[in-house]
Amino acid sequence: MEVILKDDVKGLGYKNDIVDVKPGYGRNYLIPQGLAVIADKSSKKVVAENIRQAAHKAEKIQNDAQELANSIGDITLELPAKVGETGKIFGSVTTLQLSEALKAKGFDVDRKRISFDQDVKSAGEYTATLSLHKEVKHQVKFNVVAE
């Protein structure tokens, strides 16, 4: 079943992509959630026209994302957490905490665009991936330290 994505779907594709999915996934999840529409001739033409019109806007957005990635650079963030005697933290560090730490440094990155390379369960140094644009990804290092 071919569908056109209305929004970015992690692990599937980006907005305006035409993707092939299993019928149940498309019918029962993507379409009811408003994430996709069925790809017929008329909707494909509409998407092609939208892509053509939005090409220069997309280039500006990509340049802004690249500028943000360059300005973030190689900073290392310090995230305080309650740590037990063995070095394990109580709970875990979330993308929201990392987003707030970036915001404190002056970089506005939505928490949904942040993913951890591994689970953060103990004090130490980790890396996170910022998906600023579908073609602009940036690695950020952060240290989890005891409060």
C-alpha cells in the first residue's frame, strides 16, 4: 500500500515522501493519526506541486539547521543527576533534560529531535544525536554528573 506522509515518521520517512507500507499499518495507524494519506494519482500530483513550490523554502530551512549545527559545534554539556553509591543514577536522563541544557546555552532544539545512542543509566560521558533536518544530523557530547 502506497501512502504519502504528511509529517516526519521516525523509521519510515519524511514529510511528502511516498512510502510503501503494509495495509494494516497504513489503514489502522498512519491514516487515522493524520500522518499519511493514500497515494493516488491526484494526491501524487498535489505533492509534486507542493515540493516544487517549497524547494527554496526547504533550502533555507536546511541552511538554518546547518548553521545551528555549526554554532553548537563540539560543546560538552553537564547534566546533573542524583547518583547512588555505585555510580548508577536514580531514574534516567531524558531528552527533555538535554533539550533544556541546550536551551540554557542558547540553542533551541526540540526534545523530539534528540535521540540517545545508548541508555543513560549511570554517571559518565555519553553522546546524543540531534536530527536538525533530514540531511543535517549533529552529535553532542554530555556528561552525567552527581548533584
